[in-house]
Amino acid sequence: MREEISDMSEDDETGERARWAPDLSKNRSDDSDSGPGPPIGDSPPPFSDQVLENVLENVLEFLTSRRDRNAASAVCRSWYRAEAQTRRELFIGNCYAVAPHRAVERFQSIKSVVLKGKPRFADFNLVPFGWGAQFEPWVKSFGAAYRHLERICLKRMSVTDKDLTIIAESFPLFKDLTLICCEGFSTLGLAVIAERCRHLRVLDLIEDYLEDEDDEVVDWISRFPETTTSLESLVFDCVTCPFNFDALECLVARSPSLQRLRVNHHVALEQLRRLMASAPQLTHLGTGTFRSEVGFGEVDPNLDLVSAFGASRSLVCLSGFREIEPEFLPAIYPVCANLTSLNFSFANLTAEELNPVIRQCHNLQTFWVLDSVGDEGLRAVAESCQDLRELRVFPLDPTEDSDSSVSDIGLQFISEGCRKLRSILYFCQRMTNAAVVAMSKNCPDLVVFRLCIMGRHLPDRITGEPMDAGFRAIVMNCKKLTRLSVSGLLTDKAFEYIGCYGKLIRTLSVAFAGDSDGGLRYVLEGCTRLQKLEIRDSPFGDASLISGLPFYYNMRFLWMSSCNLSMRGCKEVARNKPNLVVEVIRDAVEEEEEEIEAVEKLYLYRSLAGARTDVPAFVKIL
Amino acid sequence: MSVETERSSTESEVSGLDYEETALTLRLPGGTSRVAGSEPDRKRGFSETVELGLGSGAPVGTRGVGSTDDQSDESPESQASVAEKPPAPKARVVGWPPVRSFRKNVMKSCKLVKVAVDGAPYLRKVDLEAYTGYHQLLTALQEMFSCFTLRNYPDEERKLVDPVNGTEYVPTYEDKEGDWMLVGDVPWKMFVESCKRVRLMKSSEAVNLAPRAQHS
């Protein structure tokens, strides 16, 4: 799991606040409200000021937090310049919020880039293919400007093999490539990276979708240089293509710094054992398929596996466990006590199979699991993992009417046992307000609360009431809450509570909830720190959309799909807020040219760049 | 464009909105003096929105401005929820529950294998996990390569026959060890696990395949 980047979400405890940067689009040099403009055509400052600026630059080198840097840059011109010179990490939360050339003009010595593209609902097929978020214009700008770029981290971007080639060709010091939920590239591009980035330390491919025809697969693993590598992290479980295992084994053997390795499902246990033998220093291991390749009656590899895990004294994080054969689970016992992170979310385990493992994981802080373990399995977790900070319970069968064996009972167990919980994602079919209230009281440190009751509009399973009371307790009692996802039957009351108490909430996800415009209005008016709001299938209309006009510049984006919006309302928003890009997205290009009044999908976001020029036919920018 | 400062808390004002004020119309929420008066310190709030001059007084119409009506296939449940009735039959909705495709695909462990037919210039792909047994698979193959009809022989041998020229085809598959076997020899689940690809081989060429396992 990506603990290091913490999901690339800013929902961390440092309380990063995305602040609206000074408006650089106009040379309003005297407008102190918006901060200093770019020093275009300035004459150089007097000598003493230059000295001060140099001193300042030295000081600002130590400033790393985005928020602090943005604040510093707004003090005055001199500070603006000094900050721009000394910024090393560029974070762009929405690739369309600013044009590449402007970023590159302002910040000239960037070593690390974090760039995010599509809205999160793209993960659930709500954004049609080809919507945008191409990395190409960015990589071209970076390639020309940032000779010393070392790190690129992309989330939900469209990345081609050509883009990867440009990376390999443009940045001689390139070290870290992390791609999360990206698409558009193939093993060909990976081969180029492997071959040409001689200082590569990190190649993390996380939940990407690769384009690969079976007969065009390139064995990219074999393309790493034959010499000792500086690889520290190699994560490729999402690369579904087969590869040459011997090449991987050799690669691991000649990568003495390798600490994190997550392989794909083409690696079975026998091969895993070999890899572990080559790399006993691993701290993070993602197994492939957790079953034996050999058939019945062959040599039992279990013994060797036990000693392999026994020899891995440094393992703190385990994941993978695909197609698990539970009889091999005891092999991991030697490392359980050291584990801080365990991902069983691809392992179809029962409570009985989970129990002996989890009982030994006293130090676990992060645990991902499938609901196949049921409430009983969660009880074992609660009793064993007192230090748990993050829990995610995924559905084995991710359909609405599936039989999920976790419920309010499991949530209650967790709340009672894992008092230090900070982040929870919980899929279930049945829930009660009482359990949610209990969690709000027992786990006051919660920063992230995401509850997904899979059946739409389901009320409290015992009282039959809406789930308003549960979420009210969460926003009231969890005073550090910054991210919230709601579900179940919810009236406008729930949103009234969220607006009233959810003052630190930055990210809110709403689906199939609310009664009327009032619901959305409560949130827009009340949640003063709201940055990201995504709503689907809820009865919010133009009036509520318009009520948010004063606040949209303070937010990164608003997504609304299958609500009650019309073109009239959306056009009003666009007309009134020139620095908002208002996109109306259709599912397919219909034959009729005339406008449909109803808006199926709305995506609006603040931007310095204005309307983007790469819109596909199914997107209209108002 | 000015930087919006943090909004002042408006708790009492928010809860002071009653249902009528929030009813769905094109008329602005600030339309009545009561509401406008209760939020005097709002920066660029209602004063801004009032200038929009949206109010034609006409209601938006039935909820959804036709959106839910038009998209009845996509989201029947939003229509139902708007009417505040319990949802009827659960039509599948796009992207719900919100589980990423990556995860769904891993759990599905879809077993896509290529199917080749001797003499045909194209390949097809089938998902073995979509079938529960050999008969289903062969029926599907028959439909796929529509020129064949399924012929059952008394000893459970199955062949596909091209009615045009009478050529018989035998379904074969390549297993994990690279051996070509006759389809139907091993239990279905074992077949799904070990099958890498399928080839409909002309009977005349199938003589060199691994001998059939003896039925015990």
C-alpha cells in the first residue's frame, strides 16, 4: 500500500490547506489583495535588497510545506521571487488549473512534480474515455525547463509511451516515477524507462491500466541495466502481462538497496521464495499469487516458505495474496509481530482463516481486508490490533445486492477495540446509526470516515430511520475530520449537520442522498474548508448550484452527476465566475446538435488557464 | 477577482431556512426578504446572486428537468429517490458501489483465452469463467464460429462439424505445461485453471494429442 504517499490525498494530519494562489493572470502590481504579480520587466533590486533576498532564499530552502510556501510567496515581491527560486516540489492538484508554461515560468528549479488529472469519479466509470488529463503538454514543458527533475508522481493522468520516452530522454538525474490510476502506456514505455533511467530508485505502478495486446508485450524487466542498480522500490502488481521471471530474480539480486517489491499475479509461491532469498532486506513485500504452482503430490514448498519469511527480519508491510490457498498462510507467522501494514483485500478469507494470523499482528497500524471475514473476523481484528490507525473493508462481491457478512456489528467491534483509528473505509450492506454513533465516540481521532452502505437509500436496519443521526455524531464528535463519504438513506437534515459541524471537512462524497436543494446549500455554506465535493444521483438543482457561487473559488472542484441541473443554471455559474471552468459532460456524442437542457454531468473547477483547448466532442465548456 | 476569506459561521441562519425556502424553483433562494435579511453580513452572497435575475417565477418543472426521465435507463433510482419512495427493483447503476475496476478485475480473475479455428483467419477470445461447464463452452463456441453444429457422440466425445464440407473439428487446448490436450478430459475447474488457449483442430490432425485419461 502506498503509505509513503498516503494515497496522494491531502487528508493528512498536517492540515495542508490548499490556498488560492495569487492571481497572476493580470499584472496588477498594486493589488495587494491578490499578492504580487510576476516580476516581468522589473529592473534588478538594489544591492542591499539582493543580499536580503539571498539570505531569504537560504532560509526558504528549509520551508517544505506547500501551504507555508504559498503564504511566504504572498508577502511581497521579494519573497515571491525568493520562494519561486527555492521551491523544489511542484504540486498541482488539478492539471487544468494552470497551464504548464506558467508553472514552468514561475518555478525554475523544480526537482519533484506531483500532478493530478481526472476527477475521482473517473475511477467508477463516470468520466467517459478520452476526457483529457494528458500528460503530454506537461512532460514537454518540464523536459524543456527542468534539467534536474528527479521525481514525477502522477495520479489519474493519461500517459503514453511517448511521454515515458520523453522522461527518459529529458532528465538525466531522474530517480522516481510513481503512476497511480493512470492509463495509456504499455510495457514498451516501461522498457524505455527501465533501460535509460540509470539512476532509477523508484518505479511504482499502482492500479494503472496498461494497454497491451498479448503479442506486443515487451519484457521490460529484462531491460534494466545489467549492472548493480539503485532501485529501492519496484511495484508492478497492476501490470498484468507476463514477464521473464529469471530476469526479475537477477534484477533483485543486483539491487542491494531494494526495500519495496510488489509483483504481479504471474509470480507464484515457489518463485516468491526465490525472490525473498535474493532480497532478505525487503521491508515491503507484495506477493503475487499466493498458491503453489505444482500440483498434488509434489514437494511441499511450505517449509522453505516459512524459512524465507523467517529470514526476512525487516518486513513491515505485506500485500498481494491473490488467489490465496489458506494452508500457506502460516508461512507468514514469523513476520506478523513486526508488521505495521497488512493488505488482505484480495484474499478471500474466512474469519477462521484470518484469526490465527491477525492474533499475532499486535503492531498493525494499517489493515485492508475483504468482507469475507465477516463481523467475527473484525472482532478478531479489534481484539488484536489496538494500535490500528487505518482500516479498509472491501466487498468480496462488489454489487448492490450481494450478501455482505460485515455489518454494524463489525463496526461496533472495531470502534471498541481500535480507539486510535484515524481512517476507515467500510463497505457493508447493513448499518445502524447506533454503531456509527459508537464509532464517533470511541474513535475521536478519526480524520477520514468513509462508509459505503452498498444498497442505495438503505435506512438503519434496526430502527428503519434515516442514517442522519449517525453522520451527525461523526461530524460532531470527530473534531479532526477532513474527509467524509456518506451513504444510506439520508435526508437534508444530514447535510444540515455536516454543514453545521463539519468545519474542517475538505473532501466530501455524496451519492443517492438528500431531499432537496437545501441539502447542498447547507454543505456549501457551512463547510468553510471544503475543497473537493463530488455528488452523484442526488436531487440538487440549479438553485443549490447557484447558492455556491461565493465559494467555488475556494474549492478545487465540484462534480455533480445525475442530479437535477440544467444548462440555464450551469451557464449562470459560468457567466458569473470567469475563473471557473464549467464543463458539461455527456456520455456519448448524440446525433442531435441542439442542446439538451438537462445536465447529466457537471465538473467545475477554478483555473488560471481558462477553458482548455483539448476538449473532446462530448465535453462542452460553458 | 478577489480572494474569498473564510465564511463566517451561519449555523443559525442555515437552520433558519425552512422547507419552502429550499423548494426547487428557478426563483433564487434570496427571493424573499426574510431570507435575504437574515444573512446581512454575507460577503458577495445573495447580493451577488440576486443580480443574476434568474427568476422567471416558473418552476423548474418536475424534478429533474427531464434529466431523470431521459436517463431512465441509467439511473432509475434517482428518480425513485426524488419521489421519496423506496427504490423498486435494483437496476444496476454505473459505478455503484464505488469499487475501482482494478479491484473488480482482480477479484473476478477473469480467464480470457484465445480461440483459434484451423483454417479461419481470425481469433476470438472467450472468458472461461463465464461458463459453468463444457457444454456451455462448446455451445458458445458453436455460436461464435456459427458455421459449426455440435454433434454428440455416444461416448461423450464432442465434435464440432462444419455442415458445408462435413469437416469435423475437435476442440483442443494448450495447458500450462504447453501440452495440447483434448477439451473435456479433466474436470471443468481444472480445465479453467490450466487452459491457456483453445484451438479447434481438424479431426484428421488431432491424432497425436495426449491420450485420453481412462475413465475410472
